[in-house]
Amino acid sequence: MKRKKQYHLFEVTGVELEYMIVDRNSLNVKPICDDLLRQVTGIITSDFENGTIAWSNELVNHVVELKTNGPVQSRVGLHQVLHENVLEINQILKGFNAMLLPGGAHPWMNPYRETHLWPHKYHEIYHLYDRIFNCKGHGWSNLQSTHINLPFSNNDEFKRLHAAIRLVLPIIPAISASTPFLDGQFTGYHDSRMEVYRHNQDKIPSIAGVIIPEAVFSKEEYHQQIFDPIVRDLKPFDPDGILDKYFLNSRGAIARFDRGAIEIRIIDNQESPLADMAVVDAVVALIKLTAEGFFGPLDDQIKWNASILSEIFLETIRESDGAVIQHGAYSGFWGCQEKRISAGDLWRFLLPYLKREMDAEYYSVISMIIHEGPLARRLIAAMGNDYSQEHFRCIYSQLAQCLDQNRLFMVPCG
């Protein structure tokens, strides 16, 4: 998120959406992001500013990112602007017999054969990552996410924001999971993207931790407990210090003190900007209520250990809304008296509170998502027991139509 000045809590939002580029007929990944950006700029570049939305490359050449071109003060109607850019990109990609495909992971891509790292500007960073971790795997080259950037202007605001985000992270996959399939099969996880992501850098555990950030609430503590171990542990692999600590930190929410923001990274890309922004608006609403002390004081929030929050998170990436939360103190923090409750039921419990903070359109959409289940559950239902390539193409072609029409994916009746 670009920062032209300091922003206070919830004053602005930055949003980033990642999309796969695929062949229009086969739906196989097509590594032509560089061709797309060259088509609109006339040169090889990693970025294109299209008014209020910017397009940019990612680690691999079959992914393009759409992001707010700097922070925005209002999320109302933002899905429409993002959708206009999707349509514009798809019009360009027609010339390459390609299109964008939504969702957090390609369901049958073979990353060991089909990975093409970005070969242009900053390629030395990507190739160093590849040398250290081997980026030819699902957790590197086959994952598309939605990022939320939320601002803080001082240490007190960072403390409040980080505390609130840590508490909300574990239940986000209950509404955002969209990746039940890899290698043409059901993986056993509704959020396979996060399951492979959390093992990306097992070689250097300090880089990702347990995904839920540690209980640190000042810049000094963050450097001591998170940044310093990362820099120390990576030095044998990167003696020239090419990789930056901000780029390296792979927790589910990362502090960007250089930008005055915390970036939330655990949300799977959805089927349309409308669905993405409904999830974003719901997550921000819950974080805001938490940071304002609606559910409990800050002193209670900072006591939560990352390991307990991680246990809940691991259940929600496996079962999404069906995950059973067995930590009564966690549901109790939100004011729910149930000792055991599903993550989906907890969101249903929280829904009336979110209404006061959410845009009416997004509230209507997130209500449907909570009622019908996250995209992962709807995709599982649509696929049934037929995992043939033909059926995958049929269902994911419908997902592409949802992106084109900016609507939710619903399982056909009967």
C-alpha cells in the first residue's frame, strides 16, 4: 500500500487481488503476464497504473495482480472498479487466446512442469528465492490471494491493530477458503493454499512462524522477535543481503513499518471482485469492532498466545465453516456462550454486529456466503465425485463466468 502521508486506524484501506492467466479453451495456465503488461505500456514493465487501479506482476508469469493505486478512503463500489479492470484485461488477453481465472489455486496445474518465474525486473530476487526454497511447488507458483492493508500512525495504533488482527485471523478461512483441489483431486483441506503456504519455508522456520503472528505489540518488540531472527537465519543463504526483511516475513499478517500498515495475507482469491470485497469488508468490520474494544478490552486481547490461535486456524483451513472451535474462551471473547461452536456458526453469531460497520451491498453478499458456505464448500458440492478433467473444466469455466459477470458462484439445484 503506497503511503503519501500517515493514516490513522481504519481511515483508508489498500486491497490487492491476484488472478491466474489461463488459456481460454483448455484453462491451462498461460505464462504471459509480461505480454499483457507490454501490450498496455509498449515496454517490458512490472507495473501499469490504470487510474485508481494498478496492475503488476507476481513471482510467476501466469499471475497478475490488481490493486488499489494507493489507499482508498471508501470501499463502497470498489468491486465495480476492480471488475472494470478485469474486463479490460480479459479484452486484451483475448488477443492471446487467454483470460483470467479466479480462485485461490489452479485445480490441476502441475507446478513442477508449468512454473515460469517472472523473467524481467526484480528477477534476481525471485531466482534467489527459487534457489533457496525451490519455488516450483503449489505453495509458491500456484496460489492466488486477496490482501488487505490497514494503516496505523503510531505505536499505540499498531498495538491495537495488531492485537485485533491476531484474534480475527483464525476464523477468516471459514468465509474465504476457495482451494479444495490441487493436482486434480480433493486435498482434504478447504483452504489448500494456506496448508501448502505454511510449509513453503520449513527450511527456515522463523520466516513464517505459525502463520498467526507472535504476541508483539511495538516496533521494537517486532524487530527483536520477528525481523532479527529472520535476518539472522537467512544470512547463510543470502550472504549479500539481497532479500529484504519486509519481503521475507511470511506470517498471515505482516507489519510494514515502512508503510505504516499491516498487510493481511491469508484470504483466498474469490470468484469475483464482488465476493472478494464482501469478504474484505466483513473482515475489516470485525477487526475494527475488536480494535475499538467492542468485544473486550485491549488488555484481554494481547494475552492470546499464537499457538492457541494457530490451533483454531489449522482447523479452519481444513474444514472452513465446518471447523469446530473447542476453545470456549475464544468463542467467549466474541460474546458467544457456546463451549463448542463451528466457525460458520460463530460468523452467523457475529453477523448482526457487523451490519453496523459494513456497506449494505457487501453485507448482503457476505450474508449469502455465510449461509451457503465459502467458495470451497460450494466447489466441492458442484464437483461431487466426478474429478475428471472434463468436469473440472466445466465447473471452473462457470467460475470464470462469475468473474466476467461479477457475481457469486452458486451450486445448481438438482
